[in-house]
Amino acid sequence: MSNPSTGKLPIGSRVRVKDGVMSPDFADVSFAGWTATIMEFSGKKPNQKFIVVFDDAVIAAMPPGYLQRCEEQRLLYTMACLEADQIEVA
């Protein structure tokens, strides 16, 4: 559902994180295959960023160590800020 003139994914789009994408906060945690919904975006290509909220099934399957580290550092594990080239339509 991208807008053909801009290539932007609209808010509310369901997306999947591409292979090889790691957590922006923890380089040892892979986000590959995780699905989410776009909540907002900022910037313009090629530096566009998307705020995504992970699906309930993804959250339920997150590694316990990742959850603990997020809680210790007061990070929201339910969301992430990803670049446009790190996600694709689910």
C-alpha cells in the first residue's frame, strides 16, 4: 500500500522487518521477521524513519533477555524507530 508517487508507507500499514536488521538499541538482538504497524513517520527519503508498534504475537515471543534489558534502561520494547529500508509491507 505504498503511495506510488512518494513511495511512503501510510500510517496504519502492517510491515515486516527485513532480514539482517538488528535492534537499534542492542546490536545482538535481531528484529528480522518481526511484524508491526506504522504509527508515525518523520523525515524525507532517503532518511525517512518510521515509528512502529510490534504486533501482540511478536511481543509475546520476544526474548526474555531483551525485555529485561529494555526494562532496565527504561526503553519501550513494544515500539521501535526504523529506517525505511529496514521494513517492507507485511
